[in-house]
Amino acid sequence: MEKIIVYLDDASYAQQQLVPMRSGTPASAGTTHWVLVACAPRMTQRIGKWVSHSAREKWRAQWSAKLFARIEPVLQSGGDRVTTVLAKGPLPELTRKLLAQHGACRVLDARRPKFGQDLQPVTADQPASTEGRWQLPGAVASMGAALVLAAE
């Protein structure tokens, strides 16, 4: 049985990543054990004034339940096993714990990239993503060219 740890934060984006992987495995290879890890969105620092810790944890649990409810049926329809986990703390540490618990697994980062925001790496050796970053030198050069054209 193949085991895959999947980090996700958006159901529709994750389905785009997982359905081709699921359909690509031959039926004779056996079932797959999916370990789905929900990465809830961060709340702002100032929300602590208005919301208690238990209310935040309850919201995170409800948010992850909705996420899992959209993805689990798709994966279980082929007879695959699904285990759900709610991420708390640093993701590389959670990955080490899950690898120790489940043995050799593939790790897939199916979180939606956010514009102008770097995602926390999933493993310690994961390269930094450049997707969604601004290219400052190009932006500065184009602004300079626009100012020169406007001045003429």
C-alpha cells in the first residue's frame, strides 16, 4: 500500500492536484493511504482581543471539517484509505512526526500559492518557492521606463 502525506488549504485547488495522481495509479497496484493535513489560514494578531483561544480552535476544527468533507469522498470512492490531521505548529516538525508514525511516505504540498506571500516549507529540505513573488528589479525598470515616456 502506497502512503502519501498531502498538505492542503483549499479543496478545489487540492482536487486539481490529487485527482490526476489518483487516476494515474493502476488498480492492480493496490489501494493508497492518504494522510490529509489541513493547514488552516492564519488569523491576525489583533483577533486575540476579541476571540478566545478555545473559539479559535473550534473555528479551525470546523474549517478543517468542511475541507475534509469536500476531499475525502473523492479519494475514498476508489477504495483508498484516508486519515485526517489538523496542522498545529511548524510543518517540517509535523512532517517528521508523520513520517515516523507512517513509515516511508511521499509528501505532497497541495496548498494554493498566495500572491506576495511565501508559504511555510513542508520539509526541512524543501526549496523556497518563487511562484507568486514580485520581481522587484523588473518592476523598478518598467516604472522607470514609464516615467521616462511620460516625461517626454
